[in-house]
Amino acid sequence: YEDLKEDIVEIHDQLLQTLDQHTNWNGRQLVKYDGFWLPVLYFRPILSTQKYFRAKDNDIILATVPKSGTTWLKALTFSIVNRDVYTIDQSPLLTCNPHTLVPLLELDLYFHQENPNFQHISNPRIFSTHIPFKILPDSIRDSECKIIYICRNPLDQFISFRHFSLENNFEKDAVPLELDEAFDMFCQGIHSMGPFWDHMLGFWNAHLKNPEKVLFLKYEDLKVDIEFSVKKIAEFLGCAFSVEEEKQGLIEQIAKLCSFESLKNLEVNKTGHVHGAVKNSSFFRKGEVGGWTNYLTPAMVERFRKVLASKLDGSGLIF
Ligand code: A3P
């Protein structure tokens, strides 16, 4: 174990000396690794995940840019996969934040160690990650494990992240940049796990290449028809709902249990913290589509649209 640790610390330290760095608008330091801006705080854990995590064929990996619907996807996937284990009224979601039930590889598992203990994780194992597709451990790409990616209109993701970061006051000594300066960085792709277009395109192209391996979801589609999405996730994972389950209303019940209103109002999500210091309540702000219109000027939106159009051009991915 000590050898593993020394090995990764050495690689990490050498990389940090050579790679480009930039301070994010919230004061967090970012490092550019393999084309992506990663928070320096998570850089070593990301390298550890990349080097040491071994996916099993029946693992399920939930991948996102932060603030794109991770919490929702965790709740849904956990409920779909474990529907034979727990009835709805006994669901662990009623007493645990979704982030406690589905660990984030680079934060909950590899943050402090190179060989985390997986024994307490039930089968099939469900993990989440913010790591871009090309930086994922080889075993996630090469094994039979399934990847579900959810993305969101980047403008809503940007606003959501801004609130989340300010509310949790990640860098206590830093004075955050104003919204317009933060947005300028965002449009240049300089943000946590950015550029957002490359993050999305990595998983989008992997989905096009192998749709059985990578399911590509959009937050907005889940908002329009959550029951359709619940069915789609179950089919993708090879555990489609039976006619009997459909008749019993299980799909609606899971959709309702995992809804914004239901999770937000649970006592467990109104209090307490995850990942050390992140407020459970900060994962449930508004849960709406298009809230960015209240914050961004027409000029900002116009600039963003041009950036998005040029970056996604020809990919088939649209917003
Ligand atoms: P807003 O800040 O726009 O409200 P993540 O889970 O990736 O951290 O993303 C958080 C965003 O998803 C927040 O968006 C949050 O309110 C929203 N969200 C959390 N749980 C949700 C749910 N069950 N249904 C819909 N949106 C949800």
C-alpha cells in the first residue's frame, strides 16, 4: 500500500510542476490534465482512481459534470437496481442522502487512499464520477460495465454550480469573482471538469460508438417524462420492468420517491453534510429548467450560443 501511495504522490507532484494551472472564479485551483481543467484538490484522487480502480463487468458507473443531475440519477439508479431488495416505503433513500448510497469514486473512495475497501458496497456496485471519458480508468472502458451519463443545459449547470459553490463556501479565504467574470471563464472552458463541451462529447461519442455500453441522458428529458426515463434506464441496465411491476405502479412510485419535491423535503436532506463539509440541502435548490434567464444578459447568452454551436458542430449533440 505504501508503495502504491508513494508511486502516485510522485507522479502527482511531478505533473503539478509541469502542467498549466488556473484559479477558478471561486478561488479553487485548477490544473489542466489531458485537456481538462481538474480541481487540484481532487487531482491526486483522480490519478489514483485512474490507475488503481478495477471495474467489474456488472458495475454501474454514473458520470456527470457536477450540477447536471447527479443526485437525481443516483436516486433513480439505486431505486431501479434495488427494487427487489427494498420496498418503496423501506427505501434507504428515505433516511440517507443519495450521495451516501452511491459513492463518488474520486471523492468518497480514492480521496485519502489508493486501495479503498469495497466490502460494504452491495452488488451490483453503483459508483459515480465526474472524471471525463478519456481520463477514466481503462477497466471502466474495457470491461462490460455500464456507464450512464447525464448532462444538462450548460447555462443551468453554470448557474447551479455558482449557487452550490457560494453556499458551501469552498474556499473560505477567497473572494469569488463576479458573475460576468466567472461566465467569461466558463465560455473559455475553464471551470471544474471543463471544458463542458469536451466532457459531454467524450461520453456522447462513446454512446454513439456503443449505445449498449453508454446511455446518454439529458436532465431536461427527465423533467419532461420521468417515467419514460425510468423505463429506459432499467432496460439499459438489463432489468426492464415486468408487466406485473408496471401494473403495480412501480415505475410511478420510483419516479415519485426520487422526485425533487420528495427528496428535498426529507429530514435527512434538510440537515447534515456529505463529503465532509457539503450541505445535504445544497443538492436541492430549485430543480428547474431555464432558471439561467434570471441571471444572464442577452449578450452573455449570445456569446455562449456561438461557443456551443462551434464546439458541438457536426457531433449530432444539440441543446
Ligand atoms: P439547481 O441548482 O438548478 O436547482 P447535482 O445533483 O449534479 O449536484 O446537480 C444539482 C442540481 O440538480 C440542482 O439544480 C438540484 O436542485 C437538482 N436536483 C437535485 N435533485 C433533483 C431531483 N430529484 N430532481 C430534479 N432536480 C434535482
